[in-house]
Amino acid sequence: MASAELREIRRRIRSVQSTMKITRAMELIAASRIVKAQQRVTAAQPYTGKMDEVIRNVAAASGGASHALLEKRPVRSAGVLVVTSDRGLAGAYNTNVIRMAEARLVELVDQGVAVRVYAVGKKGQGYLRYRGYRVERAFLGVTDAPGYGDARAIASLLMSEYAAEAIDSVEAYSTRYLSPMTQAASRWPILPIAPVEGGSPGPSAAYTYEPSAVAILGKLLPRYVEGTVFGMLLDASASEHAARRRAMKAATENAEDLTRLLTRRANQARQAEITTEISEIVGGAEALTRG
């Protein structure tokens, strides 16, 4: 009995150690990717800030010109973009975003607003379809290392749907990267673009616009939407790697604790087995002596 128990414990120890090797490798991979993802988030922030400043200056010079992407209309159909990961093993990263997005979907349906759902990542796509939502378009293989082309494809779809009045608003749900230890599920308003008023703060120079401020604004607004989506994807990517690193670190530590516990149990089982063998030898020797 003791021998069978010992074999079972040793088999479990080998299984846990094999799992620990995998989790440690995934932790190291995620840790190496966090640095690059964080650098991309930091590098994209000046572009977004400068784009916002330029749009404000051009909008001030255009005299309050209208544009399709600035048009705010009654919301009869809302577009909801859900950004999750393609892979799991990232703790509560996907769960937090999906929970927030689903709560908003339920709220819109209760208000009598039609919803059109767009998904980035397999996890969000699979969950939303399982819950009975029709996913109009899914973008897969994006979140691990998003490129500007991915953001342009997503933004183009949303802008074309908005311009065709298939949807009257677009909001995205993703994860905002705050630090390697802190990420928060957030709502990102995409369309319509919030009206920009006034120029940049502080002293400003007078510009001459060719062909015109209105035409330039029409070119800049789509780029602004693309930049917003790209920044959101970069935040999501950095958040995913940070969440996966923490989850794999915790899994590795748990595996180490379990290995120590099983080793202790194996030693106890081995001691019991040795004690039994000694008792049998002593008993046999005594029986031979009496005989």
C-alpha cells in the first residue's frame, strides 16, 4: 500500500515540475515582451498629443466647420468594440473587459437601442457568440503585437459604418495600461468625435492653410480616429503581457509550493515503507530464532 502511494506521489511531483517549467518559460517570455510593449505605448503618446493640438488649431481656423465624424445624432443603433486577447492564461485580463462590455450591451438593449458588436481577439469573439450576440466583424491575431495597419483596418470599418448610418455611435472596451502592476478595464469613446474647441493653450501663431482649414480638418479627423484606435491597441497589448506575466508568476510559485508539499508527503510515505520493511525483517528473524 505504501509503495503504491509513493509511486503516485512521485508521479504527481514529476507532473507538477513539468507544468512549472512551462509557466516559468511563459513568465519570462511575457516579461521580455512587456518592455517593448511599454516602449511602444510611451512612443505613441506624443503623436496622439500633437494630433489633438493640430486638430484644435485647425478647428479654430475652420470657423466651426462640420464633418461626418463630428455629427452627433440620436442613437438608434450603437456599435460596441470589445478588445480582448487571442490567448488565455492572463488572469482576469479578459474577464474584466468582457464583464464591462456585456453590462453595457445589456443596458443598451434595455433602452431599446440596436447593437452591432465588433470583436478584437478570439476570447471576446468566442464569449460574445456563446452569449448569443452577433459579432459583425472579428479581428484576430492583432493584440500580441498590433501594427498601425491593424488600427487603420479597424478604424476604417467603424468610420464607414458610421458614415453609412448603420451605427450612430461607437464605443470601445479595452484595458488601459497604467503600470506593470496596474491595468484597468476602460471605456473608450470613438465616434462621434468630441467637438474640439479653441486652439492650443498658450501663445499661438497665425497659420495660412492650403487648400483650406476645412479640407485639412477633413483629412485629419480620420487619422485622429486611427491614432485613437492604435493607442488603444497598444495599451491592450502591454496590459495583456503584464497580466500574463503576473498570472504565470503566481502559477510558478504555486507549483513550487505544491512540489514542496508533495516531496514532504513522499518522504513520509518512504519512511513508513522503510519502517514496515524493518518490522517485517525483525519479525521474520524472531520467528526463525524461535524455530
